[in-house]
Amino acid sequence: MNNYVNEYLRRLNVSPSELSKLEFLFRLHHAHFYLIPFENIDMKRNALEFISDQDVMKRIIYSNRGGVCFELSILIKSVFKHLGYNYGIRLGRALTPKITPATHQFFVVNIDGAKWIFDIGYGAKGPRSLLKLSDGYLHEHPFLSSRVERHNEHGWVVSVKENSQPNENWENIYSFHDIEALKQDVEMAYFYTLHSSNSLLNKNVVVSLPKEMGRISIRNNVFTEIKGYSASNISITNKHMMSDLLFERFGIDIPPSLPLSLLTREIKTHECNISHCSWIYKFR
């Protein structure tokens, strides 16, 4: 496992040597966030094939793939364990476009008595830095700022604001209670994400990657690029175009010989009910 961690840090070009624990955590978040895409292209197939923790790491480290929050968190958790961080797993509920169950996985890390939100799994519109778990904490960024606020009902709320957009308001993206999520909680959250008809990641193919002053994304058959004040959309009309965009803009190498349906709907024909959970991804 340590070999995977070392290779991952080499890929990100970050090292814990001569850095405080907090400084390294900031660098790790930044390097991962801007290099490794959020994507659910193989999410269903990974679950059906009993993919292991090691398989997830190999895909991200050696095959330049990304993943959803549950997959990316496996690698981050291994780093925290290897380097001796005091961390906890949290599940948040998305607040936009509508409130969801608590299905977003991230971490809260305790350093010198202060708690920090470490979240690299929300996608390109997620926090662009560590966020201190403190009421009113603000991380200012020229493109997208982030804020943490205490809330009477929801516990804690994370908000973002795209500063490049004129008259843009703060958008509450997710909320959570500062309570440890158990393995069983994470498995149920992942089950919902895979199979619920209300799960956006179940119904849509999503790929996203932040840029310093913007973001790029694919949602089903539309590629979107935001650069500061400008935004453009391109319709993806065939599997060759999809393959080219994935490789050229996200570094994801999926040959056009792969049926395009594997990127969209085909895997969703598999049925699952609560009595057949054995082929759900097992978190170790």
C-alpha cells in the first residue's frame, strides 16, 4: 500500500518532507484538485466487477483516470494513514439543484486542535482549498471562493461563489454534521449513488476538471468550458469526438472502439435491489 501512496505523491509532485502537516495538506489538495478529474464513466462497471482498493489506486495513479468521491477518498485515506494524520470521514448532503441524502464523502482533518475540511471529490465547482471548520471561514480565490458557515438545522454549510461572473451570489453546495461516518453509512450512500433514480451520477455521465481561472466539464453529450467571464458549449455527436475530448482536455484515454453506450446508458440496464447488495463496491 505504501508503494501506491509514494507513486501517487510522485504523480502529484508533492512531498511531505520539510513541510508542516498543514502545509503539506494544502499542497496535496491543490495538486490533486487540478490534476485528477472527477468522473463517473466507469462507476457502474467498477461496482459490478468488485473493484478493489488497489484497483482504484492503479487506475488513478498509472492510468491517469479519476473517479467519484467514494473512489478518490480511498486513495486520500491511504495517504492520511501512511503519514499519520488524524482524520475523520464525513458525509454531506448536496443542496443544489435540490437537497439530497448524505451521499457526498470527504474528510475532516484535525491538526493542532483545528479542524480542516479536505474535499477533492465534489467536482470542479467544489472548494479550491482546504477549508477551516470555523463559522464564517472564507477562502478567497480569483475565480471561485469558498465559505463555511454554521447552520442551526444543517450543522455546517459549504458555499461557493464564482467571482468571474458579474453579480454572482453565494451558492450553498452541501451541508453536513460533524459526526463520523461509519463504513456502513458510506456503503449505503454509495449504493444510493449507484442505483437511485434520483441520483444525478446514476442518471448522467459527468466528467469535470478545474482550471485556475475556470473549469471544463462533460455532461452526457455536452462539453462545457468556462474561462473567466466567458462560457462555451459543444455538442458531442459521436464516440470519436467523445474519445478525443476526454483525452485532449482531461487526459483520459478511452479509445473510440469502446461502445459509446458504455459511457452513457448501457450499464444502467443492470437491476439491483436491497437483497442483492453483494455486488456493491466493498469499502476496505
